[in-house]
Amino acid sequence: MDIFTLFFWIIAFIWFVISIMKDKKKTFDAIKMSSGTMKHIVGEIIAILFLIGLILTFLPPEIIKQYAGQSNSIITTIIFAIVGCITLIPAFVAFPLAGSLVDAGASIVPIVAFLTTLTMVGIVTFPLEKKEFGTKFTIIRNSLSFIFAITIALIMGVIL
């Protein structure tokens, strides 16, 4: 366990003790409620693990490393950004998938481009957004989001 994880566990434990001292009934009611919520999402968590395993089965680490790790970074980044734009998957699925791809040898820049466009740009949701906010606003927002996503990915590549 790294130092950051240990730090967060200690902080959570301290707040838990403070919560019990302040109001024991509310604390245990909150625990009951959160455990009920966890029971509802455990299936989704298993599905995420299954999806990541399935993707990594069909895309062995050598292929991931070849296409997303050592190839032309700009072209790969743009391709991953476009895939992120047209993909509609929940972020809680995308983040573990991205971590697995990085662990398999993918470069951080295309993965960050994928994640940022996935959450910031919506090609699939374009018709709904156009209806609610108008065509001009939707095009400008999606275009700026794409540019900022690529910029963020390149900056993260320099930082990390």
C-alpha cells in the first residue's frame, strides 16, 4: 500500500470516528444506505472488470504497445481523441479501461486524449445538445472541448 492510500484511509477513519461521536444513529443509517447502494452497483463493477478483460484479451499488450505506445504520438493521439468523441461509455468504465491500457504499454498522451474527449466532447449526444442549446453553441462547445482535450493530453505528456 502506498503512502497516499494509507493517508486517505487514515483520514476516512478519523472522519468516521468523528461522525460516530457526533451522531451514532445517523452514521449507521448512512452505512446502511451506502451498503444498499453498493449492492445495486456491484453488478456494474463486475461488468466493468469483464469488459476490461475482454478488451485486453482481444488486444494483447504487444499490439497495444505497438499502436498506442511507440507509434507516432500525434497521429495516435488524434485517433484516440476521435474514438473518445464518438464513444458513449460511462466514465467509471473508461477510467479503469484507460488504466489497464496504460499498464499494457499504451502511452499516456493518447489515453488522456481518449478520456478527455470521452467526457468533454459528445458526437453521439450532439442531436440532443443541439435541440436544447442550439446548433451554433453545440458546434462551438464541442470544437473548443476537442481542442482543449488535445491540449490537456499534450500537457499531461510533458508533466508525466
